[in-house]
Amino acid sequence: MLDKIRVENLSCFYADPKEKGGKKRVLESLNINVVENEILTIIGPANSGKTTFLRTLNRMNDFDPNYSRKGAIYLGNDNIFNMNMEKLRKRVGMLFAMPIPLPMTIYENIIYAPKRLGVVNKKSEQNEVVEQALRDASLWNEVKDRLNSSAMKLSGGQQQRLCIARILAINPEVILFDEPCSGLDPISTAKVEESMMELRAKYTIVLVTNNVKQASRVGSRTAFFLMGKLVEVDKTGTIFVSPKNKQTEDYITGRFG
């Protein structure tokens, strides 16, 4: 299997308000690869660096003046820290914990980014992009007869799948999921998980989740973070049945975290 992402000696810091010129290390000397067409799930207690890592993969943290980093991340052969930000965002999409539909129709939500980026122009092409994105997000059959209705009228689970479809419309290589089901009911969660499993055939996925059961259900491999360090990473079945590290076992069995 080919590596889609290679992380080399990544350390991330935030300014420490308690100390003048001081920095708080959030991630320390992280080395990890993400394999093409896998779902890498990342688990760990609060303040373990999971979300910081995810947001570093598409350089969202760069907008925070208190943030700094060392190390390198390669997307294919390209160091993302040397890439044009717009090109990076085309290749790496991100879904957040709470759905954020645009205040426009379902159709307009999907086609907004492709039109803005000049990916599609003809109406027929736009229709194809919208339908395929909604199909891939397992939402087409639920909304195909009301594409011109407001996206704000969708349920929370449907809005989250709409946001997935919005990402798919620009055809990225990698999709980052940051606690995508934290605000959803079990039925909606199952549909989002089903979408992730199907998307794995076309995309590489990194999922941060506090739900260890979710990680066990959908992950190809699972990484356990603790206090800014990677404790271990292995096939998900191995991590949940026979982890090598006692701290990993304690966390997934609920002894701490």
C-alpha cells in the first residue's frame, strides 16, 4: 500500500499566556504515515493533540497567531508547508463536528465551491457533480426531489452528509473528519459511518473521534495519542484486542480518559 501522507518529526506549539514568550507543546516529534484508501482513526483523551494534528494536515492552524510548528508533512511528494493554500484545500477537505450548511439551497451548497474554483461551468456538468456528490454521501435518495429547497431545513444528520457531499464536489484526495458524529443521534451516526466506509474506496480518510466504539467500527488502523505523543498505531483489530501499550489498553477499556 502506498503512503498518501507522511508526517515527519512534527511538533506543534501554542503561546503560553502564563509565561512571557513561553510556548506550550501540544504535539511532540510525531512520526506517522496515512496509507492511501484507508480510514485512520485517531483516539485519545482530551488535550492529547488529536484536533491540532488534524487541523495541521490542511494548515487550518496557520491562521492562529499563537500557533507554531516544526517538522514536515508530505502529501504524496509535496511538502504541504510549501504548497499554495488554495491548492492544498482542493486536495484535503475537512468536515467539522457540527454541520455548517450555507444559507442557500441544497443544490447551491454543493455547486458553490466547484463554480468558484472553475471546476465546472456548463449546467449539465453542474448537475452531474451535484448528483454524484450526493450519491457518494448517501443523501441523494432523500433530497433528489427538493434540491431547490433550503439546506437549513434538513435534519442535523442530513446537514452533516450534505457537508460531506460539499467536500466531495471538489474531488479531494484526503478527507479529514473531526468528531463528525458528536452531535448526531445513533441513526444519523450510522448513516455517516456508512458513508465513510463507502468513501474509503475513493479517498483517504483521517477520523478524529472520542468514541472508541466508532473507531473500532470504521477504522482500518487506529492511532492512540496521549499528552501530545503517539503511543502506538496498528491495525484497528489489533489495537482493540491486543494493544502493545498498557496505556492504550487502559484508555480503550475505560480505565482512564
